[in-house]
Amino acid sequence: MKKIILNILKFTLFLGIGVFFIWIFVRQLTAEQIDEIFVSIRNANYWWLSFSIVVGFLSHVARGWRSMLLLQPMGYKPSFKNSFFAVMVGYLANLALPRLGEVLRSSYLVKYENIPFQKSFGTIITERAIDMIIFLALFVIGLIIEFNRLYGYVETNVINPMQEKLSGVVGNILLNILFGVAILGFVFIFIYRKKLGQMSIFKKMGNIIRGFFEGMLSVTKVKKPILFIFLSLMIWILYFFNVYVVYLAFAELRGLPITAALSCLNFGAVAFMVVQGGIGLYPAIIAEILSLYNAPIAVSYAAGWVGWSLQQIMVIVLGLIAIISASFSKSKYGLPETDKREDIS
């Protein structure tokens, strides 16, 4: 019961943050600008918007395909359907609570592909690390290309807030104490590692940790490295074109340079990191970024909301399809682990 209440509180908190950002931005708009937003949405080219859904769908397909490649070095060969559905279930769960998606995605593969939780979870962490590297590279490239236009915005909205948070962490006595306790704990475990290793609970923990790291290191043993790199890059290329195609749906935004889409991709990704699902913050950031390119504020905000809404609707629909499909599928949970292993001898 306590866990349910805690999850409800977390969901309410993140939803409240999103609503807060919506309120902050909307209160700055005049009644005429709000009317312009709705007019822009009505006048948008829905063929381009439909194409953006296709592009977004392909990015999820690429992610599901890539996850299969990471599991193969450990001897597992999940079906594409279950790999794709696991990704969509994860995305759907993440709309409710942060990091819940990673857990449910691994749990889905446990149930329908008999892949140990810790191993699939390790591959997900690896995916996140690779995505972060690509994102940082794109962010730096975008900042270099549009330095004069974007640096002031980055300094005000990214660098200064991060410096304030870091200075607060350094001066936080409680965190320093916890850090010291953690160090003592590691020293204790190291000294008594042999005795602790003989206890059944620590043996189980050791197996879990080894499986987790095996999943993380699977990237070094991928059988098709070129395909893996291609899919990793293609995911972000499709993200970029998804943003760009949405702008093509609005006549007032078609004349913007292609670098505007790159800037929106980078800062839009930050919105998803800051607020669960990017609700409220994503459209506001898109509007602010496009205003740096002298785009009409109402149209920019409309594009941000439309782009965000289409992708969230797709996640919800595909996530629900995955759940419904799973209800008609036979669980493979409980079968011997070797049953789903690929013959790699």
C-alpha cells in the first residue's frame, strides 16, 4: 500500500512540474497569441505530421533491433517482436515514473524471452551510455555551429544552474557524511570479502552483479559492430528528422536553417531529462530556441506542442498494443535458461 501511495505521489509531483512549466509559459502569452497557436495547429500540413509519426516509429524500430544485438553475445536471441515491444513498454512506463521503464523493459524480456533480468538491464545501461555519448557529441557540434546564437542561452539556462547545484552539493554536510560512510563500507567489504563471499546472500548478490556487468560489457562482443554503430547513429538521425519534419508542417518555419532543428533536438532532449516525459517544458524550450531564429512565438509553441503530442500518443498506442499482445502470448518464464540461448559453439 505504501509503495502504491509513493508511486502516486511521484507521478503527481512530475505531472505537477509539467503543469507548472505550462502555466509559466502560457501566462506570458497574450490572448491573441494563444488564438494564433490554435490557428497554427489547425492550419498545419497533416501530411508532414503523419510522416513525422513514421520517422518516430522507425527510431523505435532501430532501438529494438539494436537491443537484440547487445543480447546476442551472451547467447540470447530474442525475437524482434518482443525486443520492440519491450522498448515500447519501457517508454510507456517512463511516462508515469522515471526509470520505471528500464525495470519493466527488463521484466518483459524475463517473462517472454527468459532472459535474466540483470543481464538485460545491464545492456539497457549500456544503451543509455552510448546514447548519452552521441547526444553530447551532437550538443557540442550544435553549439559550435550556432555558438553566437546559442551561447548566451546555454550560459543562462544550463551552465549557471549547474554551477549553483554543484556548489550546493559541495557544501552539503549530509552528503559528505554519506560519502564517508560509503567509503568505510567499501573498505569493510574489501577486508572481509572472503568471509562474506561464503554467505549465500552474498553469493546471490555476486551472481546478480556479474550478470549486470556481463550485460554492460556485451557491447565489446557484438557480432555485427558495423550494424550496431549504424543503428546507434540512425536512432539519433531519425530523432533529428522527426523534429525537422514537424517544422515542415508549419509554413512559417520552413525557411529556418536546418541547424535550427539540430538546436531544438539538443535542447528538447534536455527537457526530457529535466521533466518526466518533457511535459510542459519541451514545447516551452522549443519556442524559446526558435525565437532565437526570429520565428513567430505562437507558431513555435504550436510546433513544440504538436511534435511532443504526436510522439507521446505513439508511445501510448504502441505501448498498449505491446501489453495487449503480451496478454495473448505464452510466457517463457521458468524454462531452462539454455532454451533461449543461441548455439554459439
